[in-house]
Amino acid sequence: MRFEGFVQDLGYAIRLFRRTPGSTAILIFTLALGIGANTAVFSALEAVLLRPLPYRDSSRLVVIWERQKQAKGITKLFDLYSDYENWKTTSTSFEGFAAVSWSPQASPQRILTGHGPARTVFTVPVSADFFALLKSPALLGRTFDAVDSGRSCVAVLAYDFWQETLSADQGAIGRAIRLDDQACTVKGVMPRGFAFLPPEHNVAMWTLMTHPGRPDQFAVAVFARLKPNMAVSTAQQEIALLHQAAHRNDRWGALMEPITYDLHEEFTWLTGRNLRLSLLVLFGAVSFVLLICCVNVANLLLARAAGREREMAIRAALGSGSRRLLRQLFTENVLLAMVSSAAGIGLAAGGIHYFRIAHAVELPPGTAIELNASAFAFTGALALLTALLFGAIPAWKASRVDLNEALKAAGKSSSQGSRQHRFGKTLIVAEVALTSVLLASAGLLIQSMVRFAATPLGFRETGLLSASIQLPRNNYVDPARRVQVYDRLTTELGRIPELQGLAFSSTPPIRGGGSVDAIEVEGQPEPRQESLVDTTQQTVSPEYFRVMDTPLRAGRFFERFDSAASEPVAIVNEALVRKYFPERDPVGKHVRPFDAGNRSRSWFRVVGVVGDEKRQNVFREMDWDEAPVLFRPLSQNPPDAVNLLVRVTGASHAIGASIQERARAVAPDVPLERMQTVSELESEALAYPRFRATLLAMLAALAVMLAMVGLFGVLSHSVAQRTRELGIRMAVGARQSTVLAMILKEGLLLAGIGVFLGMGGALVLGRYFMTLLYGTRPGDPAVFAAVLLFLVPAAFFAMFIPARRASRVDPIRALNYE
């Protein structure tokens, strides 16, 4: 009987929805928007935060960074190779260790030859136990083992590189490929999708890390696997003790301490400093949208319930109890939620597909956003939850019919209808409040992104192009040869008419980077302990500051006579002056990078002071750095990898092709790659802030649309319920303008209460995502004023049609209607 009753209820629900296809379609579409948005964002959240890493027993994997004790905020630096060796042989808390390095010191960019034009590939040096630590076998061949340690160069290829460069040749195993004009034996190919750090690079292969000459200076990231049931805190204590014992008598021990992090969390952090918080904020935003959808549907069902009072009264009079009526209404709600969920899954699939092809932001290694079993289970649970949220109160109210009241003449407004109308107003206040929270949050993120992007960076970006140049290390060991090839490139590229200027730099603009050290000033005490890692070194050609349009504050720029044979010189920026020369003129003074173990290093005479350039902050996404920088002339400190910077007029793409063609003519073995405008580099730095702000703005716009539809529906229903009242008012002399103002006042009051509550909620919630903001605060008056200026006209527009309809009620027809 129960099953037959369910079938009857289901059949009746289907017939009911078919009789009102328009309102049913609106209900389904409204819920599908909310459920689809939640499903899509949950799929991203599950993939990034909840799904285990794609390695066996990944919950026991950790990474160990060095932290600067005296530094403010987060610092995560590479470890010393000597510490890796020490921990590997003496630690008892771990099953195994592996060392990985993608720092410039490890030379990850290698030049591949023999497969088309010379080009750079990103190779990651790893220790022999790297793949064993991850328990990740090769697809073809094998990974590294102890036998490989004596070989000069061996590599394990990434699947995509093997497919694209070697045409998936299975015979490549055991053969050699040439990296930096050196033969490197291929030992294996990893499976499709295998990925590790760093997340922002397309890794071509992993090479076996050779033993460094000075393990106490070579920097690596140390990864480890905890023993079963070993707590991270316990392992951390052991690592700290080992580090303290090893560095008891050196400055590294006094300055640094090791910190152990869960690898899953660290993957997320390294991909995007605010990626975890961003996903949680977006999930909260789509949850608000779903609540707004449920409020709208609840209001529509309340209006429908008012029209079904007579039907429910008749069914109650024929013997249907409240439970029977509730079951019928609950069946209708569940059917509505399930159909909406199916449509929502379709919308989510479309959104996820667009995210994949658009490549809006970088994801952690090995992460793929997809509609899997977890997403479907979440959507199913969401369907039942929404059925309860939007349907419980309307169903309960509709099932509690008053037979005497409901069986009166059709069309009279009942007390139940009046109560439903009051409840609908309460829902509208909640809907507008939620919308205000979303709109204010989106405003804060948009304002932060705009201010972040508009911050002057200390140089002129317009017409500036950047490209990377990598010299084959084995062919350009002699510094003089490096200087010669840079001079030849300068001469040849300078003949391009559209080039206004050309320069080389060891550090790209905006992204920053380079070696970090402390500065020692001649005649002054040694740097303090907290200042041992505070200054970036950058090598530039003489035209660098003119090409970048960096202002000269004192002294002079580098000139051609600053050669390898002349006195070592340096230029410093204003940030370095503020730190090391707060009350003195640095021009003419002597400085050098501090090295307690080498007191015979040469001094550099400071010849100029330049303005600061802003760079991305490594540890804080929404922040620019003005770090101290020590500039060295290219002729005195020529690196084997530089960035070419050119200022051009005209179409940058056409000029870029000409630059590459002339560069190949000068040095065929030197690849010039990744040419892009500096504006594009800045756009990449804004990828996460822009994505967050755009998505939240879209959700806020959707919420506004839904809230205005809800407000329109409630006021329209109110006008219909108050037909007799409005007719009497008009009959006794009320003007149309009076009735219009009365309805508008009612709507504006609801909207005003909602906005007030929403602003308070935005002020409270904004404190939890302060790290996503730049140059603004949660209570920013400009943002709140913008919310008011946007919501009030929108609410007025939504209210005007019902108010106008109310003001045009015909008194005679209204009284006859009742």
C-alpha cells in the first residue's frame, strides 16, 4: 500500500507540474542554477582540498622547509643538501627521504638539441630515492636506482614530453638525448598524469641529482614519508633536534629552523597562496546563492499553496489527514528537487568543461576537476536538502487547512493567506540580506584587484617585451664567451628599426627571483642575525635602467667601461638604501654579499641609486614587494641565463618574430623563448585575484537577479491578496499616487531591512578573508555605498510594476471580485 500510495503521489505531482508548465519551468531553472553552481564549486573543492594526492599512502608524505626565525610572516626556504643527508641517515621517524631542487642554483632549464631547433626544457634534479619515496613506478623502463649514481646524466621522462618530442617511441629507453650538449641516458617514462612540484612549470623530465661540491650550500626541497602511526608533531621535534645539533656552531643554525608540513596542504599552498581560502569563500558564495534560490522557490510555493487552499480543504474533508497531505506535498518537492538537480549537473558539467579549456588558473600537480562519484553524491544530498529547505514550511502551511475558512467563497483572502504573506516578507528580507553580503564581498574583491593592478610598479610597462635566453652551459663555461654572445645579440638586434632599447637582466620583471643574501658594508659591523637573507642580487646590462625607464636617484647608471677588467661596481635601489644607509649617501661606499666563510671576497663600489621596482611577493599573493636589490653589471658577473628586455614601437608579435630570427642567426645554439609583453606577465600575476573577483561578481549578479525576482513575486502576490482592501481604498477616495507610494514603501522597507542586515554580515565575514584584499578593508565606505547605489534602483525597478498594478485597481471590479 505504501508503494502504491507513493506511485499515486508521484503521478499526481507529475500531472500538477504539467498543468502549470511555465511556473514549473521557473522553479526548476531557479533551483538548477543554485545546485549547478554548488556542484561545480564542490567538484573543484573536492579535487583540490579533499581528494588524496595521486601517490600511494599519500597521507604520510610531508615536506620540510627552512623557516627564518626572526622573519615576520611566512618564510619557506630550501634546505641544505647536507641536512638532507643528515636526516636521511639519522632520523628514526621517517621511512624515507628524497631531495628535489628547481632553484636556479640547480639549473633546471636545460637546452635540448637533436629534436628540431634548440629549445629549453624544464628538468627537475631529484635524488635517486625520489620515485621510490612516492611509490610511483615507471610506465616504461624504470626509475632511478643506486646503480645510476655513478653515471654522468640519466633521466626519467614525463609522459607528455615522451609523446610530443619522441613521438611515443618505446625504443627511447636506453638511448641518449642531448641536454646542454651532453648525452643523457633515458631510463624510463612516467605514466600519463604523473606530476609533482613545481606546479607552475611543464616538467619535461627528472634528472638524477649529482652530488654537490659543497653540500652545506646546495639548496634542495626535502620530502619524506612518515612511518605508520607517526604524528607530524613528533617527527617535527626530532628534525628540529637534529638540525640544532648539526648547526650548533654556525650562522645557519642561529638563523633557520626546519618546519614539517603535510604535503597535500603544501601542494595547495604552493599552487596559490590563497587557493584554499579562495575555494572556501567561493563555496560559501554559491551556498548563499542556493539559499537565495530556495527562498525564491519557497515564496513561489507559498503563492501556489494559497491557490490550492480549496483543493487541500476538499481533500481533507474527504478524509485525507495532515500526514497524507504532507506526504503528497513532500513528494512534489522531492520530484522538483531531483529534476532540478539533473539540470544542475548539466550546468555544472558545462562550467567545468569551460574551466578546463580556459585554463583560468593553475591547479596543484595531478589535480583534475571532474564530475565523479563524490560530486554526484553531493548533488543527491543537496537535492534532498533543498527539498526540505524550500518545501518544508510551504508544505506544512498548506497541509494545515482550516475547512471553514477555506471552503468559503472562492477568492476571499483567508487568515492563512495573510500569514503566508507575512512569512513571504520575512523570506524576502533574508534573500536581500544574503544578496547584500555577496554583493559587498564581490565589491571588496573587485576593488582589491583593481587597486592591485593599478599599483605603480616603478617602471614603464607600455611597449616592453620580455624573452628568456639560456646559454648551453658546457659551451659557455668561460664568462668572457658569455659576454661576447650578449654583445653580439645586442649589436644585431639593435639594427631592428622598431626597437627603442634593448637590455639583459638575470631577473624577469614583476616575478622577481634571483639569489638572496645579506649585504656587508665596509667599515660597518657584520649584518645582524635577522638580516642574513634580505637582499636580492640582480645582474643587468648597462641599458637596463634606461629601457625599463627606472629613475636614477643619485650617482650614475652602468656604462660600457664597467668591464671585467675595471673596478667591481654596483648600483643599489632605494629599499637597500633605507635598510643599510638610512642616514648616509651610499654612492662611493663599498659593499659585498655577506659570507662568513669567505672573508676575501671582493668589494663593490656603489656608483648609483635607482628607484624601487615592485615584484610579486613569494609568500603573500595580494602584495607587492620592494625588496633591497644589489645590481651588478653584466660584463662583471655574466650569468648563463638571462631575460631579454626590449622596448618597441608597433605590433609586438611581428617584432617578436624578427627578434627570434635575428637571434638564431647570431647564435643558433642559444634558444630565445617565451617572448611576451610585460603586461602579459602582470596579467599572469593577477590570474587568481581576477578569477576570484570575476566568479564572485557573477554569483553576486545572479543573486541580485534572483532577489529582485523574489521581491517582484512577493509584491505581486501581496497585491493579488489585497485586491478588496485596495478597492475599498480607491472607492473612498485614495489617489493612485497614494496607493503607488504605499506599495513602494512596503517593498523599500523590506529591501532596506535586508540591506542593513546584509551589510552587517559582510562586515563580519570580511574579516575572515583579509588576505584576499589589497588596499581596502571589509568596512570600506565606497564598497558599501556602491552596494546601496546598485541594490536600491534594482529593488525599485522590481517593485514598480506590482505597485503600478495596485494603483490601477478598479474599485467596482475589486469589490465584485470579492
